Amino acid sequence: MKDRGLLMLALGGLLATVYFLSKRRPTPPSYEESPPISEEEINELGLAMKMGKKYWRCKWDYEHNVYIIQYYDRKTGRWKTRRVTKRQAERAARIAGQIWRALESVGKKLWELVFGEKSEEELEREACEGKKIAGEDANRLASYWINMQIDSDIVFNAIGFVKKGGHRVCRVDRTIYVDGTPLSRAIIGSSEYITSTFRLPRLTVASKNA
């Protein structure tokens, strides 16, 4: 009887422990405990912004009213966390923006001095402003757009406007606009030459003879 009483007491204690543990709120995992992730996955999923040799990302912690700044640790494959207040984060972002704009301006000047040519981004900006671009610069701009998987016929047609000057040739994603009109390549029996206002069908030998 004594052994049976001890057994019942132990069983009751075990049930009580299980009950209280089930009612207890689990501790949320810290950001450092997130599962390891590879650098390739970061690039594929676009999870963070790369500055220098490190990947960074920013989250807002509602519970503690702070920003969580994380950087990717290549050695462990995990995110390391730094907590800053909103004011600190805004100040850091403002300073970083000023530094970035200054570096961008200096970088463009250095590119022109070292390589003796403008960057593709600079050429693209000038084309969008309606400036005339010719020669090797026009060819580099064409290659830049073609490398973005834009239809080559559309690119060469757009470059024709760029070489003339006076037309605002702008790119938005993979669409090129001439004076606000998007260039497109319609296939209706045969390919077409495209202008910003009208299309001229390409003449074939049969159509010329007719």
C-alpha cells in the first residue's frame, strides 16, 4: 500500500508538472537562433542589402520599440543582431545617405578619369535627358540594354533616336520609352520598324515588285 501511495503521488506530481509546462508561454527564439542560411540563398531570395563585404537587414521590434540591425556572419551562416533606437537608426540612415551620395558623385568622376569614358548608367541618364550620344558611347549603351534581355530590334531603334538627340529615350525596367511613348515590336506577318509616332512596314522583294 505504501509503494502504491508513493507511485500515485509521483504520477500526480508528473501530471501537475506537465500541466504547468503546457500553460507556460514558450520563450520566443532570439534572432541569433534562426537556422543557418547560405550566402547563395541570400542572393536568390533578396533577403538583405550588401554593403561592403557584409549583408545587412533591418527589422522593427515592436516589443522593445527598437530597430534590430542584423548582419550576416559568413563563419556561422547566421545573423548577428544589434539593437538601436528609432532615433539612432534614422540618424545612421541620414549619415549613410549623405556618404553614399558623396561617394557616388566621386565614383563617377573617378570612372571618367581612370577609364576615360562615362559609365553606362551615366549614358542612360543623358539619353533620358534628350542629349545626343553617338559613336562608341551609343554602342555601349545598346549593349547595356541588350544585356538586360531587351529585344535587340527595340534597342537599335531606340539608339537611333539617341544618336539624333532631342528625344527623351528612357528605360523603365525592360521597357524603353521615347518621348513618353513605349517602344514595342509587333509581329503581324512580318517584323516592323518602330517609331515613336507611327510604324512603317518593312518592304520585302515581293511588295516592291507589286
